[in-house]
Amino acid sequence: MNKGVGDRAVVLGGSIAGTLAARVLSEFYREVIVVDRDQVVSVSGLRRGTPHAGHAHGLHARGCLILEKLFPDLLGDMRRAQLPVGDLGEQRWYFNARPFRSTRTGLRSITAQRPVLEEYFREQVAALPNVTFWERTEPLGFLSTPDARRVTGVRLRSTAADAEDAFDLHADLLVDATGRGSRAPVWLEELGYRRPVEKRMAIGLAYTTRLYRSRPDMLNGTQFINCIASRQFPRGAFFGQVDRETCILSLTGILGDHPPTGDDGFLAFAKSLPVADIHEQIRHAEPLSDPVCFRFPASVRRHYERLPRLPERFLVLGDAVCSLNPNYSQGMTVAAMEVLELHQHLSRGTPSTIAFMRDVGRIIDNPWFSSTTSDLKYTGMKGRRGLTARMGNAYVTRLHHAAVNDPAATNALMRVAGLIDRPTALIRPRVLLSALRRQGSMTGPAE
């Protein structure tokens, strides 16, 4: 423990990113306060602030490695609770109805429901003696020095019906982890700073999700089936175990082709998938919930790292900086990577806002590039399809076909998808040879 950086750090947002940030800050500040509009501690179900939490989520590969460092008992606790933990490459992956060759990668995958994961992390962090969660409290704006060069805290208001007037909470460091609805760009402008440039990739994505009672034969011993959407088959699905008795099915559609919430329409959409297994598993299964839809109109990135100046003692991370297409299961892992970077900056003293946000930008570069480039493979998706995007998508499609027979291709794809390796790892000689060797056996259009 090194609590010599400051007296008080305040985190806005008690979801995954904010909770992980509080865990790291607790090592360096005498007091850490987490502020959230909702009641969050000891809450295991859905809540207003995270409407997407009821849909399929995965904590994969690099995210698992980082969180095992922050929470050493994580995997053991998951297994003792009979929550699903498995090898990422040993699951059932399909692309264009073709199964990838299963292979042991050594990369962990946890597919418990997100509210369960959130509750686990919050319980661990709330138990720390110097961390306090202030629930049902909303931020109204920054406090700053008269010259606005440094943030000194935040103005708050209770959301309780009988709440008194707004009040000030002073802090040596303020961290915004309030998600894609973050008000930080507005508050920066009020202090005389520029708003960050915002990029959007409109995808018109929707999830429709239903829970089912699990049967011993339902997944044939695997943790999940992932039917990856492609240009030829743009509808996708994730069907997997979330606890000992429950399976989740999240159907996905893009550009307005949204999975219905009615029973018949939901089943018909599942039947339209290029992988028959999923429909066969659910058509006689016992539903545990009604189908629920969540819409994700666009991926959004705010380029804080490009701003020429920012107030000191203020940091932004998680979806407040970049909200990625959830189809690629990168959000929790990217947040974990940013929090690990925060730890490294704190180890050197009070973080420089500009330096930290530039490092966060570098973390985001690869997942943003890979997800937005992959989205351009769909017919009707708006965006510039440069040579890099066209060649990259065509090459990755060849790798998907190679992975049907070659475990080395599966392993390479899993390592990049799990953010262990950079996308450039896919052109290493062994992987490149696998893709080229199977070029002639491909069918269907290049992606």
C-alpha cells in the first residue's frame, strides 16, 4: 500500500470501470468515495443506470489476467459459486455456419451475467476500509481553482425525494467513469476548455435476450456457442451458460434488423441463424424470462488525448471515453486495461491529466480500429472503406475459414479478440501461411 499520493479521490460512477478505478485508487489515497445515481452496493439484479447489463457479456483473456491481479481470488470464487469459467478457444465458435477448430489457448473466459460480476467486484471494493460508496447521488459539475487550471472536486445532489440543496465534495483527484452519458465535455466547456472531438460509428445494433433453464445436454459440455455475424449472415447470437441452472441467449441484428421481443418472432429469428444448434436447443427449452431488447445505435469515441490542454486532477475512463460495439466483448477488458494504466501513473505520483489521457487513447486505438473496421464489412454500413479496411476484412475472413481446420488460426484469432495480441499478430508467418493455404477452399464473398 502507498497512500502518499493524496487524501481523497472521488470516482463518479459505480459500474465496472468506476469500481475497478476505486480498487486501484485505494492503494494511493487515504479516502476513496464512489458516487452513483443508483443504489449499487449489494445489488445483484438490473438497475436503471446499466440497461444493457441483462444481455450477454464476456470477460475474456486480457481482462481476466488484469482482474486476477486486482482480485487474486477471482477465479476460485467464480468456480466455488459454480459460475462459468473456461478456455476461450475450447468453446463453439461459428463463422458463416462453419465451426472453428477447438483448441486450448490458456486464455480464460468468464460468462457470468454482468450484474453478478458487478456485485462481486463492488463487494470486494466496498469492503476496503478506505472506500465508501455514496449511492443515489448525482454529479452536477466541477469545482475548480479560480483560474480553472485544476479541478478541486465536484458539486453533488442527492436524488432522494426529500433531499436538501446541492453540496460540494472536495477531492485531490476526480475520476469520471459515468459511461457514455458522461457530462464531462459540457463541464469542460463551462470551464473554458474545448470539448473533445467525438467520433461515431452508426451501426443500428440491437440485442434481444432471454434466459432459459439449463439442461445437462444443452451445450454438450461447452460453455457457450457464439454465432459470429458476417456480411453473408449479418444476424448473430450468443448462447451460453451464465450459472449452474441458467443459460442466456442474446440475438443480435444490425442496421435496423432487430430481433423481436414476441415469443414467435424471437424463435423465428433464432431459426433464421446459419447455425441450427441454437434454435434446436431453445425450441423446447423452459424460458425463465421474457425477451428484452436493448438498442445500441452507435459506437462512440471521445478523443480527449487530442486536446491541447485539460485541467489537472481530472481523469476520464471506461465508456465515458469510448463505448465500443458490444458484439466484440471488449468493453470490460478495455476498462481493466485503462485501470491498470492508472495504477502505473499513480505509482509515479499524482497523474498528469494530459499524459494519462494520451495513454488511454493508445489503449483504445487497437480495439476501436478492429471493431469499426470489422463493422465496415456489412452491406449498408456507412463509412470510408479504405484499402486497409478492405484488405483487412478480406484477410480476416480467410483466417476464419482457416480456423475451421487449423487450431493455430483459432488460437491467433482468440488472442487478438481477447486483446492479448495486437491485430498485427494475425500476419505472423505461421498464421499467414494458414490463411493463404486455405484461400482456394473458400466459398462466398470476401468480407
